[in-house]
Amino acid sequence: MTTTSSGARQYEEEGLMLSVDTSTVSMTAALSRGGSLLGEITVSAERNHSLYVVPALQRLMEDSGVKPAELSAFTAGVGPGSYTGTRIGVTVAKTFAWTHGLALLGVSTLEALALGGLEEALHPQHASAENSDEETVDLRIVKDGDLGALERLLPTAPAGGTRWVIPLIDARRGQAFTGLYEASAAGWRCLVPDGIRLTSVWAEELLELVRLHKPQGVVCTGDAHLHGQALGVLQSGFEGEWNQTNFAFKARHVAELGRIRWQRGETEDVYGLVPNYTQLAEAEANLLAAKRT
């Protein structure tokens, strides 16, 4: 086994990698080898991610005949998103990585959502999320697809132009976890870091940015449908190609970003990886407020 100075496994083209994200209403997990997707499970049960994440990982490995000792890496979406949910995925990833000596990768949940939303907008192929509060539990394994979204998307960028992607995860009270990502012939990058924002204010800020930089296309994805009034301000002032997709978050995009980081040697310390909360949990905020009174 080849390791880095920190003890993490170096990138292996045929290395097996588990990926998981529990930051949103969907718990999604994937098993991959190189750029191939061996299996993916997505469960819509936000309040019960802790019940299904380990069984989903076990099912993925059993289906492919993989034992934990054969794994090489584990990628976790680190948020931002649900406070409790984000901790579940990160904790499971750290435990697997520590127990089995795996390379540990942490990626932005919003970046993975942005990548998947852009792919859905330009190459529709995955089921869109339903606007429903109903929780569904189905450990069915999906095997179609791969980890090649960026390879497909970047060559389609307008010549000399860009597409901006605005991922949103609802944070209640008119707020969303959101950021801004760009796809162009020059590559894929984050333009505005992830954070929690009032969407009414965020839309005005974005409107100023699109008027200044004039991207040729804008894609809104994730919980965009829950912030239609705010985003309508942006859409009405934008003269380029507008696309809004209620994309169903998939672990394959977490895996793709994790694989890229693994190739670059950007592994995480198993003790140092922490979720990106961006805010205090509501219970903690209420406790602090009570202490001030």
C-alpha cells in the first residue's frame, strides 16, 4: 500500500472509493472504481439518515463483492446543509477511513450539487427531485452513469463565455445555503464561497455580478423552487440563457470531486476534517440568546 507522508493512501487509478453525503434531504452514497460508478443509492429520509447510511454502504459493497479491507478511499460531502445530517456523513467517513487506513477526502456539498445541477440542465438524464415532503426509503442500487460530468460539460462551455451555477439548499426563514460556481473553457471554479444567505439579498448581489461580468448562461439548482420570488428578481434582470432545475442530489458528483482531490493529493487528516456548518445549530443559538438575557 502506497501512502503519503500523513499516512493516507496515494491515488490509485483502480482504487475503490466510497462516497457519501447526508447534508440535504437526501442521503446519497456511491461506490466507484476510478472513473466508473459501480453503484449508487439515494434515500429521501432527512430525519433518519443515521438509520440508512451504513446499511446503504454495506449494500453497495455486498452487491459488488467488495470488502472494507479492499477500499482505498472515502469521500464525504462536508456541507453546508443540515446541521445534524452533515455530522452523520462526516463521522461515518472519518470512522471508515481511520479503521481501514483509507485516503479521506472532503468536498463541498454545494459544489457537488452545482456540478450535478449543471449536468442535469445540459444533459438531462437523472430523475428530478419531487416537490414533496414525503420521505421515501428505497435502497435500490443505480448503476448507470460514471464520474465524468466535468469532461462532458467543460467542452460545451460557450466559446469565450461562461455558465454560472447557483446551488441552493433551503435553510428556512428566507435563507439558503448557497454559493456561486463557474464552468468555462478554462475550467471549473468557485466564484463566491459557500455560505448561508438571505435569498432576497443574494439575488440582488447576483444581479449586480451578472451585469458586471455578463455570463452567457445561469443555472439555478437544488431548492431553487423554494426561493422563486427572490430568484425571479435575478431572472428578470438577466439577459442570457436561464435554466432552473430541481435536481435530485447524487453521490456520483461527490465522488467525482473527491476523486479529483485525491488525484491532486489533497487528502484530509482523519482527526482534522470537520463539517462546514456556516452557522450555529438552532438549539445552540437559542441557548446563547438565553444566556445574554
